[in-house]
Amino acid sequence: MPTPKKKTSRSRRDMRRSHDALDIPAIGFDKKMGEFHAPHHAFKASDGAFYYRGKEIIPAKVKKQAEDTETAE
């Protein structure tokens, strides 16, 4: 197995590791819904609808099972 010809210095080792730090993820806050979300992304609110920039883009799904049981009776 190959081995290093020279010892890696502390400076080179630390420069190599300079990109290994973890970043804190960015979090946005929607004032209309009062929920946190990833910035520049649509998010699913607690009501089941998807929102982007304060506007509802995909409405919440209606449960069909409840409707089917009511009409069957």
C-alpha cells in the first residue's frame, strides 16, 4: 500500500479541512400563515394547502372517504 513520501504539515491539513464546516440552514418565516419554511420554496401549511410567497398555490385535498360514507347512508 502506498505511503506518503513527506509528512503533511499542520497548515496543509487545516487548509484541506477549511471546507468541511457545517452551515446553519436558512429558515424563512411566513407572516400570513405564521409558519417556518425553507426560503424560496413552497411549503405545506398545517391546513394541508401549499403556499409560496404568502399565496396559496395548491389547495388542500378533500378527504373522499368521509364524503363516500355520508352519501352511502
